[in-house]
Amino acid sequence: MNKPQQTEIDTKWGQLKWLWLAVLVLVLDQLSKWWALEALTPYQPVNLMPGFNWKLAFNKGAAFSFLSESGGWQQVFFALLAIIISTVMLVWMRKMDAQQSKLAIACSLVIGGAMGNLIDRLYHGQVTDFIDWYYQSHHWPTFNVADSFIMLGAFIIALDGIFQPRKPDSQQSQTEHSK
């Protein structure tokens, strides 16, 4: 099987061409949070259908309110974490080859979501959440569009790590030496 030829641009920029998707996620996230802040009353659920509400809530922690009551240091920690993870993923995307588009798309989803929540942390001092799923009286922690894309991207990255066939070490080192 022949490997598709990569153009000079593909070689130089890897899979950064997918960053438009991160921008789209960021815009969708910020528009949805703007709508929630304008249309919803904090902590007052608006029932849409059984199992699903809009409910404006605020989170100073991470996913599922992790560390939300930690006195403020967590805001800086999670802001720095979003910047570091996004930077690592950008560098990784730049090094990806043409066959790794699915992985690059997943990284873009995570980057877009992380930047959406970062904007909230920097601008509001907390993350705006408004999606409330529940079953009977058991509610999943309220979340937002950014969280959804972060989870989807992370899930795709995990699946790629589990199911993507890898070259044996000896074949990989031979390929690297021939470059």
C-alpha cells in the first residue's frame, strides 16, 4: 500500500488545517452561553422534555464541579491547564501525518471546548453551564457545549489509542532510520 503523497504545506503544518473546527466549537459554545445568560434565571430549571432541562448554573471548578469550593486557586490552575493542554495538542497536530485526520479533529474539539471554558474563567471568573440531564430525581451535573465537545474529543482520542493499529517497534525504528 502506497502512502498518499504529502504536499509541502501538509508536511510543514501537519493537521493544523482542522483548527477551523476548534474555532467553530468556541463560537458555538460562547453563543450558547450568551443565550443562557440572557434567557435563563440562575438555578431555575426550564423543562424541555422528560429527562432534559435548561438550568443556568455556574462552576468555579472543573467537570462535574470538581474543586469548585477550593477558595479560588483552582481558577488559575484550570486556566493554565487549558492553555497547556491546548498547546500540547497544537504541537501534536502539527506533527501528525495525513492519515491522522480523525485524531486531529478530536484534538480540535478538545481545544475549542477548552478555550470556550477558558474564556468564561477569564471573563466571568467561573464557567457557565446550562444543560441538565436527569432520570427521575437523579441529575447528571449541569454542563455546557464546551464540555460536550471536550468529552467527545477525548472519547475519540481514547478510541484511537485503543483501536488504532500500531507498527511494531522494530518496523517503526527502521522507518525512522530510513528518513
